[in-house]
Amino acid sequence: MKTVFPLLLRTGAAALSGILIYASYAPLGWYCAAIIGVALLFLALAPATLIRELSSFALRNKQPLKKTKHKATTKKKTPISTLDLSGRTRFFLGFVHGMVLYLLLLPWIGELVGAFPYVALCVYLSLWSGLLGVCFSIISKKFVRGALVCFPFIYATIEWGRSTIPFGGFAWVRLAWGQVDSPLVYFAPWGGAPLVSFLTTGIAMLFLALCLSQFFRKVLISLIVFGLINVNAWLSGGSADQGHIKVAAVQGNVPQLGLEFNAQRRAVLRNHVVETEKITQPVDAVFWPENAADVNPFSDTQAGLMLGQALDRVQAPILLGTITEDASGLHNTMVVMDPRTGKGDEHNKKFLQPFGEYMPWRSFFRMFTPLVDLAGDFKPGNGTGTVAMHTAQSNQNITVGITTCYEVAFDQAGHSAINAGAQILTTPTNNATFGFSDMTYQQLAMSRMRAIELDRSVIVAATSGVSALIDPDGVVKQKTEIFTSDTLIDDMPLRSSVTFSARYGHFVEPILGCIGIVLLGISIFSQRVRK
């Protein structure tokens, strides 16, 4: 019982940390909850000696309890601290943390592919959280108090791995996405989401360090924290605007919820044509969502006539989502259609969703289930992620960067577009298959962070919502309601600056991750030498 109760207490702390971190993500957006959650996860994994130092008893006596020789003090142990943990136990605690977090965060996966793949994905992601526990176990044997310093680097290492492998990783669950309303988001132009995640864990460790510090150290750390929370005063504010264009983001809606809407693709196209025809004021460019024209207007005569009808009415170029095919196979394509010059540039989605838009190792997985053939067979594109559009009113050529739906979670997608000269960004998306889940709000938070990181306006056009117009400072100027037909029209700034993150951000996460690996290596080597 003496060992079971502390383990149960630690398990509860690990589970609660998952709940708190979930609360930081959209639509709740309680960003401070992530800092508390990370601190609680650390305490769930921390060595017993360190927790005793963090206890109120240790603070009152100004000495760590591990140095106290009186038997009476050993009875003062906090229950959570009475169990020194093995790597296996820490794996379990990390796994519990992950399962609670991801089961709450990702139920929209089940809307698309059912309960089993949803739970399987959560189990897989939780294995990374369990690995975090194992890595922390190794580190804490070498560094006790130093574990507070090491933990953010170990967390960065795990997030790097989870966001990279396999099949391109799953960057959707980065800790940073819950910090879009936090002052820490203003570090995004200097290191993107990886740096924001690292700083979030770092702030959590700073708060814990307050419990181990003498008065003057507490004052120093408090000043550091004060500076960080006021960082927007000296890090916010992007480059000067290079003009404005009036844009229209069209949300045509779908005829019904769920996967069945794909059987009514022509109705989806008609909805977007009708909504576009309602635009009565002159605009420079019109943005349609991903899959707005699933019936290919270049091969289907009726679809082509419907698109031409919209172009004739609005007299502005339309960037629309459709399905195209070439010698390599099917592509999820965004293509420019101009009322005067016809078909223009196109962007074939480069970062495809595994097990959805394509099936990795299809022949292998088919040996276990025929359901693999429900996945698509799209092929990735290889362009720069930009298209050229000639604006209808201001009569200028602009470069538009595109991150189609799932691509917005990947750093490389936005970085390559900016480095190719994108003056404005768009995230066309099709969220209809995910119903009324949190998915569309989570994606909108990512688009807001990309706006800040890359110093660009972002136009989010969604088939069924939420569509939005976002300023370069991440503020949503306008947005729609979910599952409605609507059009957003506003002036959006053009910019040409290239942020540090866009130019060098691809180095940030590997550097942080490699520091974590080096710390692990030092710990393992020192333990072997000691033996």
C-alpha cells in the first residue's frame, strides 16, 4: 500500500497534466493551462529527492530533506515523493499522460475513419510520451536538480521525432499550437512552433525552479518571467505593408454532413458558384476552399460551365481546389482561373495525410485488413507552394503562398512559400467530413501562428467553416460560422519580408533536439563509467 498510493497519485498527476495541456488548444485556448500541465507532468516523472526539495517542508527549512538525518523528517515525505521510479514506471506515466491528452484532442479522427484508427493513432502518439518518460529517467540519474534544465530539451527531442517520423510525422499535436494567444507566440518569427514549444516547457520549469531558489534568485527569475510575458512590447510588430488587395474568401457549404457529401460533389461546386455570384462589390481575387470543385472543371463540361459562370460574374481570378491527374497519378490541386486568361498556375499538395489521402505500405497492410483500400491514392506535388495571380482591381501581379489543409502543420510548407516570394498566404481546407468537432478550430489556430511566424496575412477558405481572414499579427479580422454559406471580404496587406524562422527555422528544432540527444548520451556514458 505504501508504494501503490504514491504510484496512483503520480498516475493521477500524469492524467491531469494531459487534461490541462488539452485545455490550452483551440477551441478552449487556455494557454496558461499548458504551462501548469507541463509542470505537473514533470512532477509526475520527477525523482523523489527532487520532489522533496520542492515540497513546502523543504522551503521552510531551506535544506533538502535528503540531507536531513532525523528520522522524524522522513515521515514528512509527500506521498507522491515516496516512490523512486524505474524507467518502466516512467514510461507508463508518460503513456497515461499521452492517452488522456490525445483521446481528448483527436476525436475528429474517428469522424473520418472510425473509432479503431482513432484509438490506434492515440496509442502510437502516446508511445512517444512514454519514451519521454524513459528519456527523463535516464537524464534524472545523472542530473537531479539539473533535470529542470534538461527537461525542455528532452521534450523538444521527443516532439522533433514525433513530428518527423514515420511518414512525415504528425506535427498536429505540437505543444505550441495551444500558445497562439500567449505572449510566447511572439517568438514564432525567430524559431516557429518548435521554439514556442521549447519556451513553453522552459517557462514551466522556471516556475518550478522558484521553489528551489533563495530570495534573490526568485527575484531574478521573476524579472525574467516578467520580461517574457511582456515580450510583445519588443518582439511584436512586423515589416511595413507593401500595398493591399481586396480579397473574398468563399464558404459555399456542403449539402449534408459526413463522408456522403463526396457523392454530391456537383452540389458542392454549385454552392460555391452561387455564393460567389452574391459578391456585389469589386474585389481583387477570390479564394475557394480545397475540394470546392471536386468535379474537375477541365474535364467535365457542365462543371466548366458552372465555373465560367462564376468567373463572368465576379470578374476576378479565382483560386479553387479540385482533383487533377497526370502521369504520376492523382493530385489534390489548387489552381488559378482568370476570367481573361483562363487556367493559370497550380499547386499540387505536397504534404499528404497518411492513411487518408494515401496509404503507406498498402500491400503490407492489406494482408491484415481490406480497409486499406478506403484510403486515397494521391501523389505529392513538388513545387514551391506558390501561384501567381493578377489582381482585378489594383492590376498587379502577386505571389500567393498555399498550405492546403493538413500542410499548415508542417514548417517546410510555409517556409518554402515565403522563400519563393509569397506576399500573402492562404490555407484552403475541406473540414466537412469532421462534422462539428474541434478540428477546424485547431487548424485555425495553426494558421494564426503561421501568420505571426511568417509575417503574412492568411486567408482561410473552408468548404463548411471555419473560414477566416487573419492579419500578419495573428488577429482574426473576420470569420464565419461552421456549416453556413458565407463570404468574407476585406482589404489584406501584402508583405515581402523574410523572417528569421522562414529563412533559418528549419535548423531550430534539430538543434534543440540534438542537445537533448547529447544530454541523453552524457547520462548513459556517465552511468556506464560509474559501473
